[in-house]
Amino acid sequence: MSKTELEDKLRRIRRTTFFVVTLSLFMVMTGQPSAGALGNETDIEATPTKAHVVDEDHPVLKIGDTVPADLIPQSRAFQNSELGWDTLTDRAPTGRSVGATYEAQLDDYVDGGPARSESSTEWDPINDCRGALNGSTGRLQLDRFTTCFVTKQAFYWRDGSGKVVGTTSYVQTTAGKTPPDRREAFYEVNLGYFEIDGYYRDMPFPVVGDTKGFNSGGQSNPPCDIINSSNNPKTLQDWRTNGAAVASIAFYQDKSLGFGRDFESHCSISTVTAPGAIDYRDAVTYVRFDSASYLEGSSGGVFMWADPVMTYSTASPNHGEVAWHILTAFRNPKVTTPYVVDKKVPGEVGSWPPLTRLFEDWDSAASAQRQKNITAKNRACSFIRPAEATGLDCDEFPFGSTWEGPAGGGDYSVRYLNSSQNRSAGGTLGVWYRMDRILHRDQFWVRIR
């Protein structure tokens, strides 16, 4: 997609996602100001501080308080970069570093996969993200393609003596989305719920995107390309006047700049707000684009902040017996086949190690490993085959489509169970691999409910 086409897309998103009059009325009814006067600007000399996240440990300062030294700008230093802000050097999911996961429900994945919106125009990004977080602050990975950030922030006006003469606080909501079949990610950002106390004046207050690339082990890609919509609000008063205002930011990278067989591109991305030209970073995450031939569509992108978890239910009519088998392997491995002293079956969410996808057509080593999994499974199953095996299949866990499968050692389980459920679960797992863009050697966990 060309830069001009992406700019047109951003304009369409702005037109169709937010109906300004309706949303402004809604926000007034729910407490968000949809307009504001310029405030109480006076002749006193005041300069803005850095912004900070407002939480229990960092409340909004009061008029007359002394501005802390760490909020006094010495340079355009970036703040609040929880994952760091350097060129990426790790291709593994980042969720384990912050304990974050997203869950996929196996029953949702039928052929064709779960419903995914074609673009950001088919959901209400800002209000849906606020709703998903129940109106509180925080961050949430809804799935591999949708992420939400809501933070309350504040900055201050200080006089020559370093005292607070004015406070400005607001809520930043950032909704991230990757559309299917394109190497793109979109951020839509709203600054709202302003609270003004004391001194105030209008000033430039843009919200733009920023990005870093990847470089490790001889593989690299440059920073992603960015388009900040020309229609984005540009001043503090722009945001205050229109409670439904949104800044649209697009991140993308051409396939030709990716590396490896899957043409991977890894970028850390963020927003940067700049009250008074003092930059503040927020909504930091990690996006990966690929053009893997064995996944759904020709290309796609995922947010990598949260690690994937596939969830099975023991109550499911489609795979309940498979779920019970996996649960037994996790919780009571000593009763499973084959018997191994101190057996510990991998892959349960919250434990280590995870499972690692094995795409058997990747190369000869992958094909050989897949066949070894099949051989090891069949050998173990032969010792427990029931006399009447009609309608039964021998199920294995960890899955034969992982590097931790039966050929990986004795820490696995086999069990005969309903063939329909076994085949349904196996087929649906394959759909999940494709739809959620689980690449060869991507890691994931399993949860049983």
C-alpha cells in the first residue's frame, strides 16, 4: 500500500469512526467536557513541566506545591518507557517480561476463524477500549490484533520560584489495531476528561507516533514507517474544545524490508505527546509484521506485548475429552502414559517451558521432528490400545505440532478418547495457528477451564 493510500485510509477512519456531535453529547452526559474556554491565562510568567502518569503513588500536585526536580525539563527527554526504548534485540514475545497474556478460546476457531473486523472503521476504538477496561486506567491486550491503553496524566505550570501555579490533567486513551492481510498497525488516540486548576494557557500539544527497528543475530529491519494524519489536533485547546477529537497514526513496513523466510519486521512503537515541546512517551508496545505463506492471507501484523494462550474447556462438546486429558497431564502426570518418574508436562500457562510451534513443512529438520513425534506417539499408544478401539483415537499432549511433542522426551501423555473430539480439537488448533499468526517456533501456553 502506498503512502497516499494510507493517508486516504486515515482520513476515512477519522470520518467513519467518530461521529463528533453524537460522541460529544455522550461524553458530556458521562462527564467528559466537550468544550472549554481558554481558561484563566494571566500575565504571570509560567512554564510547563514534564508530564507524568497519575496514580496512587503520584497524585496530581496542588497549587503552591514545589515542583519535583524530576518534572523540571532539562531536555526533550522521553518518559514512561516501560519496555525500554532501544532498537529491539529479542524476537521472543515480550509478555513474559511483564506477565501479560491474551487468551484465545478454542471453540471460537472454526474454519475461517473468529470474526475479525476488516479495519478500524468497524469498531469504536476509544469507547470500546475504555469499556474493556471498565472505565479504569491500565492496558489490555484483547487479542493478538487489538490492544488498549488508558492512562491519566498531568503536567504543571510553574513560576520562577518553582511553585505550582496551575495544573492540567487529562486521560489519554490509545486504541491499537492491526487489520487482516496487511503489514499495518493503527493507533487512534484521544486526550479528554481535562481538569484545569489555576494558571492555564493554550500551547502546541501534538500527538505523533514513534518507532524503533530490530537488529540481532545478523537479522535486522529498519524502524517502521509512520504516517501521522494531517488532521490530528495540534494544540491543547483543540483537544479541550472537541471531546471526541482523535489523532490517527499508521505504522507499516514493506515486505521487502523484512528478514527471513517469513519476511518478519519487528518494531517497538509508541505515541509521543509534546505539551510545550516537552516530549512524553506513552502506549509503548511491540508490533511484528510477517508475510508467512502458511498463515491466513498473504501478510499481517500482531501486537507482541502479550503472550498467546490457547484455552480449552472441559465442558465443550467439541473438545471436552481432549481438555480433560490435558488437565490430567498438567495436574496428575504420574497416572498418565508413558510412566516416567517425576514427569512434568510442559505448556501450562503460568509455568515454564511453553510450547513451541512446529511447522512440519518448514525444512527437513522440522519434517523429521514431526515424523519422530508421530512414531513416538504410536509406540506409546500401542501399549494401551483397548480391545474395542472403534470410535477412539489416541491423543497426545504436548501436541505433535510442537517441538515439545512425544519425540522431545518422556514428559508427554497419550490417551485413547473420542475420535470426533480428538480430530475436531486438532483441526481447530491448526485454524488458530493460521488465524492468530503463530509462526514456526512461536511460543504459546495452554489453559484448561
